[in-house]
Amino acid sequence: MSRTTATIPDDLTDLMEGAIRAGVFENKSDAIRRVLREYFEENENARIAAAVSLYEDGDITLGPAARLAGVNRFEMRDILREEEVKLRFGPEDMASVRDEIETARNLE
């Protein structure tokens, strides 16, 4: 899991602290993770845009892009084509191969 630093306005920090004290969240990390998950679950277009951007920049391959977007590989391929993103075929290195294998293992 990666670590990220964020600057949050005081009013949101106060609400987060209050929610932690009230037992809504376990801690700040839990609060941020849950809020982000809920956001991307409720905002499919943002989730897909993020996956497309990561794929386009070469940060992830098709399998992980599909997983992040919440679609299957064929739908992701079609989305990338619609967005006029050049498709890359085949993994570029061993890390990508491992990533593709792990994604395939986790397919429903």
C-alpha cells in the first residue's frame, strides 16, 4: 500500500476527526480510503477516466485498467478505442507480465 500526503481544509479535518471520535471511521486513513472508494463506486465516469489516463501514460496495462474501471478487458479495449488511446499489445516487461497474470487470476 502506498502512502500519500494531503492538505485538507480545516472544516473537513474537523468533520473527519469528529467522525473518528463518533466511531464512523477507525482512523484518518480509514476515512480517506472509504471516502475515495465510495466516490469511485458512485462516479463510474471518473473511475473510467482515471483508468484510461493511467493506461495512456503507460503506468498500467489493459488488465489492471479494466479492473480499475470496473469493466472486462474487452469493454476496456473498446473504451480505449473510443477515447482514441493507442492500444499496446503484450506486456512490456516482467513486472507487467506478473501484473497481467495476477489480474487474470482475480477475474470473476
